[in-house]
Amino acid sequence: MSDQDQPEAIEPDSVIEPEPEPEPIPLTPVARQERIAAMDVLRGLAVFGIFLINMPLFIAPPDAFFRWESNLFWTEEKDRLATLFIYIFAQGKFYTMFSFLFGLGFGVQMIRAAERHSRNFTSVYLRRLTVLLVIGALHMFLVWWGDVLHVYALLGFVLLLFRNRTDKTLIVWALCLTFIPLTLALGGTTYDDFDQQKKPQIERDLRRVRNQQDQAKRLNEDTRVYGSGTFTEILKARYKYNLNHLPSEIGWSTELLTNFLLGLWCARRRVFTNPEEHLPMLRRIAYTIFPIALVWTTADQLWGYLHPGEPEPLWRTHMGFIREFLGRPGMTFGYIAILLLAGGRAWMSPFAAVGRMALTNYLLHSLTFTIIALSYGFGMFSRIPPATGLALCVGFYALQVPFSMWWLGRFRYGPAEWLWRTLTYGARPT
């Protein structure tokens, strides 16, 4: 071999060293400049929407709202119209939005942790959920039976199992968690209806009368306990209600987990950080899915409004299930798509302030109005009709907007958010 054929020697300085791994950055509270404005605006709107739903439950028995079509409690036309408005535009739409935002927030935190090569994401996330679970449990038993925070926290542990799953897996699970329960509900009610049709008419009428009597009994007992009972009686009633509704809460959890998964999917696709790349999808939701869901929901609720106390035919039961499983998320994601298509507008910033203090504002609702309604406060339970409650809801939220802006002009976090972060990270956030 000639000298020209000899391999060229590699100088020591030319050896390519492996690129060192980036220094991991611990996961810390989100800096103000890192926040996604659209998420804060949606949280602020969701706070208002959930307030609309919770207000009738703060001031009257649950059956007065959930069974409003039976016309056993509120009979004034203005009160029934106020309830109809809430059911069409708010009922179920905003806890759907909040649970979607929970999954979205999880995805954003996960992406942010990966970009920073943080190794403490899981431990921080688990502590965050544990603190939220404690806050929710205290809220549920000591303040108000209708807490949702504990459900979000428990499902958050389940969501962690999907952290490394593919986008396709997220969508498949979301579809299964929607259509399998819907199919079971449609099939179960159909079977029950056919079974009832075999029975004599007098037996079916007696069953309906017994159901109405049981409902009236619950209304009277709830009014007595929450309106004039002792604090101990109220605590027992809260415990009993939550225990009795545990099966329905488990069923409800499948819907919330679906929203978590869709939120995680949107975070990975960066729908909120780059909405211009998803305009076709957003336009289909806003201009096609949303109008269909709105018409379906309105027609279904109008039937109940126009036929108070009448037996519900099977087709309307099925219509209601389709509204719950498909129409409700259709309207929710329509709201979200419309906001993203609208882009940043000046009028949205006040809602963002409320959204940045969503936990504080949510807890303020129940703390304030349970004191107003319950016997250990002002004892106004069952004395504030839905139309008045709707006006109070709008008025109180109108005060929360400037309060949130004022507070955030002086502090980085709301009081409850500050406590949540302090307990999560084990240090006072700066």
C-alpha cells in the first residue's frame, strides 16, 4: 500500500465528543409570560358557567333543579324560564369545559417538563393532585355537597396512565368512553320500557305517583334540614347524599375522563398555542357541530318545559341521552372553537383574570352562598327563586371580575392558588 493509500490520521482535536445532556431544570410554578391566554379566558368563562349551574343548588334542594320539569317546586313562569335558559346554555357544558382544560393543562405541563428535561414532573404532579383532593374533600363535607374538585383529582391519577400513550390511543379511548356508555344507556332504557309496557296501566301509574311522592318527600326533607337544621344534621345530609350518589359519580367519571383525554390530545397537537394550524377543524366545530348540538339541546329541553309533570316517552329519553353524551360536548367544544377563532380581544382580558384565580373564585361561590342560604348563616334556603338566583349570579360574578383584576395587580396568585402551589412545591411561590 502506498503512502497515498494510507488512511488519514485523525487528530485528537478533531474527535467528535458526544453532546452533553442538557442540565435538567426542576419543574416550578408557571411564570406569567409562559401562560396561554386562551386557557385563562376559558377558565374564566367556565367559572361563570359553573356558577350558573351551582346557584340553584346552593339555594334550593337538588331535586328542585334536576327534576325541574316535574313542576313540583318552582312554578312561576319566570323561574321556569330561568331554569330553561340554564339548562340549554350552561347545564353540563362548563364542567365539560373545565375537565377538558384540566387535561389540556396536564398536557401543557408535560410538554413544558420535557422541554426543560425536568425529572420531577411525576412527583410534582402527584403532590399537586393530592393537595387538590384534600381541598375538594374538605369543601365537599364542610362547605357544600356539590364539590367537583375531588373527582378531578382522583381522575387525574388515572390520566397519568395515558402520559406516554399515542395520540391514536387517546382518541380511541375517548370514543369508547363516549359510545359504550351511550349504547348501554339506550339499550337499558329500551329494555326497561318494554318491561314496563307488559305491566297493567294501573301499575305503571302507581309507579309514577310513588316516584312523585318520593321526590316531594326529598324536597321537603332537604328544605327542612338545610333551611332550619343544625350544623351536624347538615353534615350528615351531605355525607348521605354523596354516599347515595357514588354510583352515578362513577358513571359521570367516564365522561370527565373523556374530556381529560381530549384536552391532552389538544395539548400535544398544540391547538391552543398554534390555532391557525387547526382552522379547518375549529371551523367545522363552530359552524357545523355547535349549531346542530344547540338545536338538539333546545328542542329536547323545550319538550320538558312544555310538558311539565307528564310521563316521558321513550323517544324523549333516548333524545336526552344523545343530548348528554353528544350534544353537550358539541356545545362545549363549540364555545371553545368560537373563542379560538375570535382570537385575542380586549374584552377577553377580564375573563382571563377570573380564570387565573379560578379555584379561589369557585370556592368563593360556595362559601358565600351557603352562608346566605343555609341555617347556620342567613337561612334563605328555598326562599330565593331561580330567576332571582340568576340575577344574583350575574351580579356576584360582575364583582369578581374587578376583584380578580385588582388582586392580580398586587399578587401573582389568588389566595387558594397560592396555598395549592405552596403545599405542592413545599415552598412559598415567588
